[in-house]
Amino acid sequence: GDMHSAYDRTAQFVARVDRIRAENPGVPVVVLINGDTFEYANVVARRSAGAIEYAMFAALARGGPTILNLGNHEPEFHDMAGTVARVRATGVIVIGGNTLDRATGKPHASASTRLNLGPREAVVVGLTTDDLATYRVQVRPTLNLADPVEWARQHLPSLWEDTPLPILLSHAGLRADRQILPLLPDGALFAGAHDHLRLVHRTGRTVYFHSGSWTEFLSIARLRPTPAGLRWDVEQVQLGSGDPADNALAALIRETLATHLTPEEAFVVGRSTKALAPGEAALFAVEAARLAAKADVALIGATTFGAGLP
């Protein structure tokens, strides 16, 4: 979740998924993306209308089942209906239970999808934040968003009736997830997003986790049989810009950056002798801007700054 057009690790993410599949022959592997794939503040993403993200979706779907739960940043370059149609065209399954089209009253995507994981069936349910202010201004009038906690109380029991493997993708944020967690049956897999957190929390046989942001980490959830029943174990793996990359996607990223970045945007404004974490990188860029402008104060919107600088 919360990938936000992080192109320095997009091709590495696809390559890591391929590696996981190759290292686990005969084991069902499903890719779950928990919202906010796109980022309007990334000028290359905006000018290319998400060409890299759609190529990533297609590459993942060619390898096996891939599911996207809608987040508030999905309608960055098109309206929600247009985004859903384009993502589906790549072969990816789209879910999002509590987002409706205001004009028609119909859901933008199915609330859930069923998957066969070997001999067992999983039902994956998706929901997202109802905070309208977090969506792009132009699409807000088209959205009708139900409260995710109330939606969960009303719909989860019927969606998971007699389901051996309940999975929930929530892009509603930690505050809402705290209220949703007690509603889940024991043994569920619960993925959170939206807050850019990274954590793994176990309660009984249920596991709740966040995978961070900007594609810095991916979470591998493994289902294992134990004497007490089926059990999920979650491992979080860091991705680096120097990791092996999907060659075709890496070439597309280089080409898209070259096409859509202006010389001014690619200009070097400063150098660092060490890698910088997100907060440090933002302060570094702010100071470079302040010095260039000969200003007393400079401001940058740090929430769209990214994952730092290598």
C-alpha cells in the first residue's frame, strides 16, 4: 500500500514478486496492493497519466492473481470509474466496498473477490477512507463514501459467511482499523494502509499489519497449517533501488523520466555524502531552495516528498 509513484523501486518490486513465485513452485501466490498506487504530486506520473503504474499492474497480473483495493489517491489522473476501468484492463482485480458513484449510486468496484489458495478458498474484502478532503478536488463531487467502520459492521459478516480464509484490505487508516479489528473472525489477515506506517500486530490467530510507504518495504504473508489451525505469518522485506529489477519496467521508467522531466526539474540542487531518510531529505531540499532563493524561510509539502534520497 501507499506506493505513491515511487519509481526508484517499482521495477524492483515486480522483480521481487517474480522471485518469490520462482522460489515457491507449486505454492499459490497472490499480490495484494492496498491503495494509493498513484501520486499526483509526481510530475512524471501526472504528465504520463500513470503509464508506469499501469505497466506495473500488467506485469504483476501476467504472473498471477493481483488485487487492488481502492485508496484515496487512485483517481489522481482520471475519475474513479475511469481508473477502475483502466486497472481492470491490465488484468488486475479491483475491489472497494464503501466507495459509490454519487450520480448512479452504484459501487465503483466489487466489495470482495474470491480466490482459491490451493484447496482452500479465500474471500478478500476491500474498503477505503471516507475522508473526502484526502481525494483530489476535481473528483470529490462524484464520490459517495460510506463510513468504513459502519460499512464493515453491516457487510463483513455476510461477505465472510462460511469462509475459511477471510482477508481484509483497509485503506481507512489506523484510527478506523482499531474499531474494525474486533469485528474480524479469529484467523483473519488484515492489511492496513493510508497512514504510511509499518507494523505487524498479532491478536489470537489474526494478524494486522501495515507495509510502510513509497515501496520501501513489501510484506510477505505466509499461510501455514499448525496443530491449532491455519496461521498467518508476516515477514516485511526492505526493497532498495540497487536490488534486481524487472528489465522491461526499468527501461520504461528510464524512458518515461527522460520524456517528461524538464532540464530545470532534473537540475542538481545539492549533494550529500550520505543517504538521507525522508525527514532529512526534506530538510536538505528545503535548505537548498532557501539558499537558491536567498530567502529567510522556505517550505515544501513533506507528505509528497517521497522516501528519502539514496
